[in-house]
Amino acid sequence: MPSAPVARSRIRPPLWERRFRSPSLDLPRWAREQPDRLVYSSSRSGTWQGWTWELAQGEHRRLTQGAVGNRTADISPDGESVIWFDDDTGDELGGWRTRNFTGGETRDLVPGATPSWESGLAWGGSSVLVGLADQGGFSIFTAGTGPKPRFRMILHQPQEVIALALSREDRYALISAADHGDSIHPDLKVLDAGDGSLVSQLAAKGRSHLSSAGFRPRGSEPCLAVNDDQPGHTRPLLWWPRRHEVQRLAAGLRGEVEALDWFPDGGALLVRQLLDGRHRLWRLDLDPTRLTRIDGPAGTVEARVRPDGRVWALCSSAARATRLLELPAGEEVLRPPGARPPRSVGFRNWRYETEGGRRIHGFLAVPRGNAPHPTVIWIHGGPHWHLDDSFSPAMAALVDHGLLVAAPNYRGSTGYGRDHMDQLNGNPGFPEVEDVARGVADLVAKGLAARERIVLMGASWGGYIALLGLGRHPELFAGGVARVPVADYELAFAEESEPLQAMDRSLFGGSPMEVPDLFRERSPMTYATQVRAPVLVQAGENDSRCPYHQVEVYVRRLEELGQEVTFHHYPAGHTAMVVDQDVALTAQVLEFLVPLLSLAAPPERSRLS
């Protein structure tokens, strides 16, 4: 006789799963003219979706309903309209939708537009600046959100363009433009938002990571706060496009410094300092120039200035999950429903030398117990990104199971200056793999990592480096985990989205037709015959960044070679925004690693929870 089913409601999920299931949220966006009207994205429904929030009433309503999730909700300055990017499958191919804040009919923001990839969004006064990309190239539109469609294409070109900012009178549009074909070092342009004609241009001249805090909220002369790394590290500057003048702001801070937002009177900027993977916030007054520290918890911070001058910040660290705080008071503004996520261990700084004496910085999450530990080398994506001191339920799950997690910010990472980031230009893949190999040697030499129990793990570009590392240095690793990786680079390029093709052309110095030997040399497929360790590969079937088919071809090649490979694929795109899916993917990783590395079962309670 079969036993009666156990009521799932009485089974408490394990510690690592509770971290995933505790609701989280993104930094809210509010209406400039009605700041009590906000929108934000949250996992509170079990899937990341957009929500509206009426602050005074404390009322929250779900905005988006997509099965694959949504993290793009925004709101118009007058608070009457909300907007989001909608795609049905997770392939990021879709369109911008809008409706009234209080509900009603959903409309296309740009009626008649073909399904496209998003390429930026910025509000002005009564209009919004929108970037879209499809196989025909890149376009910039201005559009209204009222019941009658009002939109205009002001620019279309084959090279990448991204919408960055629109002035409050809807007259000037700021875009980044890779007219010269290099999307890593684009120009900044200010266009007339009416007809797209050029007003002023800030040529790249080797600059990268250009971003903007937008147009100054007050003043007769349009002025922009933009960020570039022309001095070698990211710094803010003021740009008066009609006068073709710039003023670099000597912030007097180490590391990377970027302007995030204007204070309401236009006399000061909210700036964020990034130093060794951790943030600090500052108020930068402009006349006279003066820096004032805005105190907050250590770790990673996203922040904006409310219309009354208060600063709201999304704060997290490896030890503590994301909280929405008002700074510097530290009061929690919005706590999602449900239990707090259990805490994890904090990061320790990790430094070592790599090729040519270059210093690499990263983080270590060290488990309980005596070293040397079984170890996961956690490789961040990008490549132009970095691992910061922020909360990761997946990383915490590994530490729970007794794994040392070592995360290097390899050459190519942001956060350490332009020279560090530009190391991959014309030379992708190999520098990152060599930095990982040197990191492994450092951990073993320090007695932290168990030599025969080291695994490579990464997603996206991190998955690419994991597969490339397993083929290039098979002697170093006991196994590998690659989620949504580039596995066959030539095939991936042929199938990926146009924005990703633009990035790859910039990174490699051309397409596979122009530099075929380089694409072949830097492809994990080329080294499949050298892989010796078991591999877990996870792929989204609708991924337009690291397409599913090229991953499947690589897996089948490993199978043909008799290599041990476990392949899981699932109906989503590049990012899992469904909590159950994230939990399932992490469970697959743990099921793969526990027997491979002879891991013990973790305790039910964390000493930090």
C-alpha cells in the first residue's frame, strides 16, 4: 500500500533554498512630479515582476504578468504612465509596453516596431527616449505615453547606439554611439530630439564605460553629468553641449568614481566610489567643490536622490541580503513580505600576482573547518563586469556545503581602471584563463585550497572561461560548471543577438569572417578533446546572448569523445527570473558537486542566521 503524501507545507526548505525564496527587490523608480507613485521589480510573487507602489497608501499592485519574469519597470515624470519591456520567452526580443499607472489598457510604446532588443530608455519631461535593435540595425525613438501613439524615429544606423538621457524640456537627447565600430569605446553624442541632428559630440579617444547621471535639473544652459575613464579611472565630468565645453570634476577619491544622480537644486551630484569591489556614497557639491560622505553599510550600493533630497539606496553584502534603506539614517524603506534571508559569511579580500607582475584582486568566502578546503573558482560574467561585495544565494549555498569560494576579478574586469579592462581587446579568453590558473596556484600555495578538489564555475562569460579553462588546463580541475556559456564561439556569433555581435566584433577586432583564426583559437570547442574532468552544463533554450544550439553542439562533442558531461536545459533565456527555476538550477549544481568533491551535508542552521 503506498504511503500517504507528506504535506509540503510542513517541510522546511534547507537553508540555501530559503535564501532564494525570501523575496527581494530592485531599486524603485518614482515619478518626479508625484514622488509617492513608484514602480519596482521584485521576486515577491515567485517570479521577478514589475509592481506599482502608492507610497502614501502603502498599496502595491502587480504590473507585469510574463511567465519568464520582468525587471524593467519604469514610470513617467508625471506619474500617470508606467512602462516595461515585454518579451514572451526570455530571448529578450520584444517591445516596450505602457499603460496608465492606475490600470487600464496596455499599449505599444512604438506601434508597428518589429520585435527588437532593448537599447536604452530615458525619460525627459512628457516624452521618453527609446533605443531598439534588430537585424536591420539600431534605432533611437522619442515617444509619448498617452492614449494616442506619438513617436518619431530620430536615428537609425548599423552601428550600436544606446539611449542614455533626455532633457526635461524634451529638446536634447544623449546617446552613446559606436560609429567607428567599437562598442567598447563609444562616442557620446547630444542630438536634437526633434530631428536627430547633431548638437555636440564627445569623441571616445580610448574612453570606455561612458554613462550619465543625466541633464542638470535646473539652469538655462543644458548641462550633463557624464562618466568616462579618460584619466585612466572612471571620473565624472560636466558637459555643456551647446558650448562644446567640458569640466572634469576632481573628486579627490581613489578607485572608480561615477556620478549617479543630481540633487534637486542642481548644485550637487550623488557620486559612488568603487574601490576593491566595495562602494561608498558621497555628495559632491559643485560650487565650491566639496565632498561629503553619505554613511551606509559596507558592500554594494545602488542609489538615487528623491525629489526632496533624501537618498534611497539598495544595499547588500556577501553576508547580508539586499535592503532598501534611506541614507544616512539607515532606516528601511520597504521590506518585501516573507522571512528575512538567512545570512552567509562575509568576503575576505584576495590578492595575488599574475602574468607580468600584474596584481589581481578578488574575494574569498571561507567556510567553517580546517583548510585546505574543497574549492570553487567562481568566475564572473561580462567580461566587462566585476564581482563585488554583494549577496548571492548561490554562492552562499556553496559555502554552506563546506566549499571555499574564490572569485578573481580577472584582467578585463571593470573597477580597476581602463588599463585593466582593456587587456582583452583583441585578446579575449586567454588572459582570464591564465589569471584563474595563477589564482589556483596562489590558493594551493597558501594552503587554502585542496589541490585535487578544485572546480571551475561560471555563467555567461564566466561559463565561457570555465569551459576554456577545463580545456586549456585540464590538470588543474576536478570538475567544471558552466551555465549559459559561449561554447562554440563561431557558431555562437552566428546565432546571437545584434548587440552581442557588436560587442564581439569590438572585442575580437572583427567578425569570424574577418578574424577566423582568433575566433577558432579562443573557442572552448577547439579544446574539447583535452577536457578530462566531469562537466555540468546548463543552458536556456531561448537565450539570445549565448544561444542554446551552440551549447548543445559542444555537449554532443564531449559525449562523442566519451567525456563525462551532464546537460540540463530549461525554457528560459539568459537569466533565470523564476525562483523555482533558480532553485532547481542550484540544486543541480549541488547534486553534481557533492559526490564529485565528497562534501558533507551542511548544518540546518547557519551560525549567522
